[in-house]
Amino acid sequence: MHPTLHLGPLAVSSWGFFHALAMTVAGYLAYARLLRAGIPLRDALAGTLACLVAGVAGAGAIHWAVQAALSRAGDSPGLQDGSSVIGAMVLVPLACVLYFGLRRLPVGAACDAVAGAAPLGQAIGRIGCLLGGCCHGRPSQGWLAMDLPDTRGAWCPRYPTQLMSSLADLAIFATVMLVERRLRKTGRGFPGAIALVFLGLYCCKRFGMEFLREEHPLVLGGLSWAHAASLAGLVTVLAVTAVLASRRRTG
């Protein structure tokens, strides 16, 4: 693809450029949404930075852990640069809960504000994956196939999973915005509901997309580690939703 972008005299990594753009856009939107939710300016800024740092740290940690496991198993050409959104999906909510909880601010509203910005950032970041050649799909001769490389540089018709993920993330973003507006209008929601809607939709999207990605199955049969993580995430989301909804009814 185009792993390097030429911006005048500068040559920059397309993956790095679009992921930096994704963090900038998502960070600004999260900051604006936190302010709209009534979070003080200083805490909105610090909370946004904490979530961004947690996202980068979580994405990097999971990526390197998986790469190391594949390398030891002989299924990888070696440690490669990159990140895993799944790691960010674990640490960002934790950072959000810890920061705003310790500051005695409304945790649910803060999580909703941050979650509303996340899918837009993910949609932008996947363009970097497409240009960089990572997160590639399985070979396919179907009408969806595009001539794309894998991480080893082998080109063939593949499912364009990076582009498909980007479009799915945009659909999740639109859905989250619509649900948020609906809940605000009807008054049926509860603090944290938007965050749970986003996390649930992401887990469903990632679980389905894994069948089209060229991943190594590491757990049960043809299911990859990302399948297992998506299922665990979805179960957790459903359990937390049930608890919070029950508290709202009894409260």
C-alpha cells in the first residue's frame, strides 16, 4: 500500500500519521463532550489526557504480548510495530473510572462522554492500518476482495478488513449518537449507558470481523485470542448493564 506519506519535504509513517490524527480528533471530541457533561475544564483536560495515555499503553501492551506469544510459537516473522485496540478498550474505561472517581466527579457521565468519541477515532485509525498493510484480511475471491498485502508483503485478493472495520466504526459512532439522543429525550437511560452501548457494539463488531481477518487461532478451534477477548468483553458489558439497570429501577 502506502506505508509512507510525503508531506512536502517530510516523509512520515502513514500508520503513525493516521493514528496520531485519530487520537487528536477523538481526544478533542472527548474533551468537548466532558465539558458539555459538566466536568470542570481542568479535569476535562486531565481526564482526556489520562484516557489517551491509557489507550496507547493498553494497545501497545496487548500487541507486544500477542506478538511475543506468536514469535515463541513460531507463527510470526518476529516482533513487529503496531498496537491492539482491544488493549485500549480495557485500559481506557479503567483510567476513566479511576480518574473521575478519585476526583469525586460523575463517573458514568464521564465514561459516556469519552465513549462517544472513541468510535470516530477508531474509524480514522483504521485508514492508517489499510495504508500500512497491517490487520489484513484473509485471501478471498469474492466480490468484496481487494488486492492487498499482508504484514510479510505478500499481495493477493483479500477481504479489506481495515476498510470494513473503519466503516463499521463509523456506523457505531452514528448509532451511539442516535441512542444518546434518544435516551436523553425519553429519560430512560442511566449514567454509563452510552459507554456500555459502545463497548457492546465494538465487541460484536470485532468478534464478527475476526472471521475475515488472517489471525492465528490460539484458543479454541478456529477462534482466535481476539474472539475470546470479544466474548469476554460482551459478557462483562451485559453483566454490568444488568446491574446498573436494576439499580436504576430500584433506586
